[in-house]
Amino acid sequence: MRSLGRVGSLAALVVLAALPWVLARHQLSILTDLLIFGLFALSLDLIIGYTGMVSFGHAAYFGLGAYGSALLLIHWAPPVPVALAAGAVLAALIAAPVGWFSTRATGIYFAMLTLAFAQLLYTVAYKWRELTGGSDGIAGVPKTTLFWGGPSLASPRAYYFLVAACVVLSLFACRGLVRSPFGRALQAIRENEHRFTSLGQDPRPFKVVVFVIAAFFAGLAGALFAPFRGFASPEVMFWVLSGQALMMVITGGIGTLIGPVLGAMVFILIQEVLSSYTEHWMIFAGVVFVLIVIFLPGGLVGTARRWIEARG
Amino acid sequence: MSAALLVELTLNALALSGLLFLVSIGLTLVFGILRVVNFAHGVFYMIGAYLGFTAVALSGHFWLALLVVPPLVGLLGAALEASTLRFIYRRPPIYQLLLTFGIALILEESLKVIYGPTAKGVEPPPLLQGSVEMLGIVYPSYRLFLVGLGLLVGVALWLFLQRTRAGLVVRAVAQNSEMADCLGADVARVRTLVFGAACALAGLGGAAAAPMTTAYLGMGIAVIVEAFVVVVIGGLGSVVGSMVGSLIVGAAQTWGSFYVSEAAMVIMYAVMGAILIFWRWGLFGEEE
């Protein structure tokens, strides 16, 4: 199982590196999109899959990252990595008080509080016209350079490699995180919060920190998104995106890190295929999702793992 | 501020609270009895509004529509509960929330297919089209009707839950469904019926709201977010909490949009935040 996973990740890396020379321009753009949303879903898995906290407002941090990098690039045009860092840090900064507040409650209350805060941030993005452009959003976000005086990232292939590098590094960072003592503590909280407390530990700080870390990676995904699409609009903070992120996590396999990335890919491919046939693709996506929730509770990766283990 | 304006704003707040109550009471009942947060609840409100539009267009009678729509929406809700939710009660709560989220997507998009993107206006019934003079102001009578409707449903529900045998069974299932099952209550049926009744109330709310707000796409999410705030303030699962929460949110929205029209939503969340600092599980909620 272990060596299988290692071979698999190596193969995936080779494929990721080779694809830009195989795929057409449009396909490469879809792949970049897949990876960005994969990172977004991955970040959500940290809190929902590993700590057992269901956030229904994760899009807010994706949106904060997108607005942060868009504003910076539009006004000062620094190298893209600077904008990425700024977007991710902005998301983490806002997530700190929200996380502190929301983790006072647990379960469904936590979900509702995160939703309420996300809708609040969405309203701010929608109404603060001078800064965010209101419902029009910010258009014309440039893909600048890799560093000051460095190579341009304007070509789809160059930007793809930036996104792929960010996603792979984040995946490794998150894997390291969940395997660290801190990550073990998170899983202990998920399994039995009462026992965790009676062992003399306060779960609150752990929850707040992982919430902020998840927001950081969601912000990074958003910060990658804005220059890629060239815009940031209130839709990227809307509750629908939070819900879709949850769908990606569940589809791929909760608590597996790689699962949500695959889930995001499946979700966006379904969307691409269906939306070329009908503009009402959401109906079919909804049906597929309902079936997955009922029949594949472990998601794709969880089900596959169980299948492999059952076969020895 | 003049006395007349004060009266008018207060009545506006009460009318909004009445509608919010019709939606949030279903949300809180379903949570209390099924332990499910129904994300699709707002869509049932929306379906009520659109069905109300159709029923008025077909029959020409508003009251008939108000009578027919809730049972239809309730039937749809009960059918969905029995065909999907019923199978996953043993799973962690996230799965039920996500299932209802999927259902919400399907239903909302279906409404878009059937009715198209334009909002549908509904005429209030002739009896309630005018205004009445009271407390020194002239006030649209339809909004007064909404205040009364919310109050009526609240009292009726309270009487049902506290004073009838069926209400006793419902309360028993809410308190301990396994024990109720052992004592011979048909828990599966209670769940389906409660889910249906909650959807019917949301449908009633939607049909009653349509003459004031029109039936439009997106009304479902607008109302569900407000209803979430209501139940978080009042405490999930509490009928009284849902009533008090509706009054608070109705007041915050009305006065908020009067003083700072741009930031009414912000006021609502600020009030919620302030209340949660002191009552972590809402005013009438119990610790989870």
C-alpha cells in the first residue's frame, strides 16, 4: 500500500509535468482550473476531514485571497508570488478572529457561524464599491512576472507550472501537517473531543490554528485564481462556492487530502461536460452528488482504499 | 423621530418577523426532531412562492392558493425525506446537511427551468389590497395580515405540541428518539410527517410572501441565511427561540436598513455576534 502510494505520486508528478506539452490550450486552462480548485478543496479537508469541523463558509477565504492578490496586482503590479503571499496572509488574518469566534461553538452551530461570517464578508465585497468594484468586481488582473525583472508568467504554460508547483508544495505541506504531532492532536479532537479535554488539553487553540491554516491555503488558491481568470468578483465568496467545496471534499473522500483534489477534478470535469450540453447542468450535478452522498460515503478515494484493503 | 414613523417601522419589523417565523420554525423543528439542518428549507419557501403564483394565475383566487400550496409543498418534502434522507440518519450530521444541499441545487435549478429568470408578481387578494388607518398612520393591510399569520401559526403550533397527543409523540421523539421508538412511537413516520409539515410551513411562508416580495430566484438563499441567523440566536430546536429570534432579526433588518441602508446585513450579524458572546447556544438553545 505504502510503496503503491509512492509510485502513484511519482507517476502523478511526471504526468503533471508532461501534460502541458500534450494538451491543447483550452484543455490546459481547464487543468489549471482543476488544480486551483483542488487546492481549495484540499484546504477545506484540513478542517472538515482532519478536525471534524464543518465549515460552510470556506469560499470567504478563497475570495479574500482572490481580492487581495487582484488589488495588489492591479495597483502595484508586483511579481505574482508576492500577490499570492499577500492574498494567503490576508485570508489567514481575517480567519483568525472568525475562527476564534466560531470555534466557541461546535457541530452545526460552527457550520452556521462560518456561513454567517462568509455571507457577511460577501456583503462587504458586494457593497464596498470603491474598493472592490461591487458586483462588477475587479477585471483585468495581470499575470506579471515570477520575480522582479524575472520571466513573465503571461503564457498559459508558465502560469500552469506556477499553479502546479503551488498545489504540489501545498499538498506536501498539508501532508506533513496532518502527520505531525499537531496533526495527530487534530485527529484526536475529531475522534473524541471530550476525551481530548479530559486528557488535559484545550482543543480551542488547535481548532483556531487549523482554521487559520486552512484559510491560508484557501487564500492561496484564491490568489492563484484571480490572475488566472483575470478577475475577482463577489461570486468567488458566495455560499454556492462553499457548498461546492464541500461537495468536492465528499466526492473525493473526506480526510484523505488527495481525495478532495481528485474530487475537485471530477466535479469540474462533470461541470465542463454537462454544461456543454445544457445550461442547467446543476440539476444533474446535484443528482450525482446526492447519489454519492447516499451510496459512496467514503468518496472515491475512501471507497477505492477500502476495496484495495478488502482484496489484501 | 416622529411617533408615526416609529409605529410604521415597528409594524414593518413585525411583518418581516412573521415571515421569518414561518420559515425558521420549520428549520428548528426539523433540527429538533430529525437532528438535520435542512439546507433545502429555503428552496421550499421559494417553491411555495412560485406555486402560489401559478395557483393564483390558474384560479384567480389568492385564498385558494394559500390553502392549496402548503399541502403540495409538504407532500414534496415528505416524499424527498422518505426517498433520500431516511437512509442516512446514522451517519455524521455533515452527510445530511450535504444531502439537503444537493437537493436544494436540484430544486432551485428546476424552478429556473420551469419559470425562467424573471420575477413573478402576485396580486394580494382584494380584501387586503388597500390600506388601513390605525395608530395615526396609514398602513398597507397586507403587511398587517402577515403579522397576524405568523402569530396564528405560532399559537396553533404551540397548542398542537403542548396540548395534543400527536404533539406529545413529536416532543418525545425530539427528546429521545430511541426511547420513543421503544415505547411504540413510529419514529420513521414522525420524522417524515414533521419534515413534510416543516416544508408545508415554509411553502405557506413563500406563498404569503409572494405578494410583498414577488417570487424570484435567489429568494430561497436570502431567506435561509436569515432563518439560520434566527435559529442561531433563538437556539436550534426551540419553538420559543425561533419566535424571539424572528422578532430580533426582523427588528435588526428593519431598523438597520432604515439607519444604514447599505449595511443592514452587517447589523444583523453584529446582533447575532453580540448575543452569542453571552449565550453560546442561543437564547433558548441547549448545549450540543
